[in-house]
Amino acid sequence: MTDYRVVQGEASEDQVTAAIEKFTSQIPSSVYLALALGSMATSLGLKAAGKDHSALFVGQWAAPFLIMGLYNKVVKQHGSDAASGPGAIASI
């Protein structure tokens, strides 16, 4: 049986990913949570105003904001190339 798993240090991210991670890692994780809660509150307000389609549209923003917050947290803790970069931790 062939093993198709990526070995530690075998692959690395490109410069675009590194630039995005450098920029987004400066944003506090609480911002993403605030954006998610804000989209839910805005959705509730739109629903109360009778704008059902807009309420659904804005309400669906919460999940992507939370996912971006999780990605931000993971990048801050580990980085995408943490295992292959200098000072890599062998236990990752």
C-alpha cells in the first residue's frame, strides 16, 4: 500500500500565503468574534425590520468570520511553515 502523506518539511507555503498570514496575524482574535456577533445582531435587526432576504444574507457571515478567527489563532500558535522553518519543533 502506498503512503501518500506529506512528510514534515516536505512542502512549504508560497510567498502570497506568508504575506497574508503576516498581515492577518496582527489582528486580534477577538475582532473575528466581534464581527461574527455583529453579523448575528445585524441579521436579527434586519429580520425584525421585515427584510428577510437581507437578514439571511448577513446572518450567514457569522460562520466564515468564526472560521477565519480559528485560522488566525492556528497561524499565531503554529504558523503554516512552523515545522519546516528555522527553529522548528520536532514534535509537531
